[in-house]
Amino acid sequence: MPRIASAKKNMRKSRAAAVRNRAQRSALRTALKTAKSAEATPAQKTAATSLLDRSARKGLIHKNNAARQKSRLAKAKAAAK
């Protein structure tokens, strides 16, 4: 356990960020799974795309990872037509 006040505060902040990141990453993964499923609606694919954009902007995932996932969703969307 840290003794210095700033170290205690940093520990609180990092715990809160870890919880927040875990929840957001889980929501992103769930959205991607539903968007990749065979019976996915266009709205679900759009929602997954916007979540990918937001996650990359916030630093949750790397921007190239988001771009790759969006490309794969678009390719799957085109193949389904």
C-alpha cells in the first residue's frame, strides 16, 4: 500500500480506469459479436462501427485495430448482399 498521498490518489485513479476500460471493452466485444453474427441488422453493424471509432479515439484500442475491424465488418456486409 502506498504511503504518499499522490500515490494513493494514483492508485484510486488507475483502479477506476481499469474498471471503466473493462466494461467498455466488454461492451465493444459484445457489439462486434452481434454484428458479425448471421442475423445481424444494419443498425447493429452501424452501432459496432461507432463503438470502434469511439474506442480508438479514447485509446481503448489502437486505431489500426479499429480500422481493421471496421474493414472486416464492411466486407462481411458487402458479402451478405
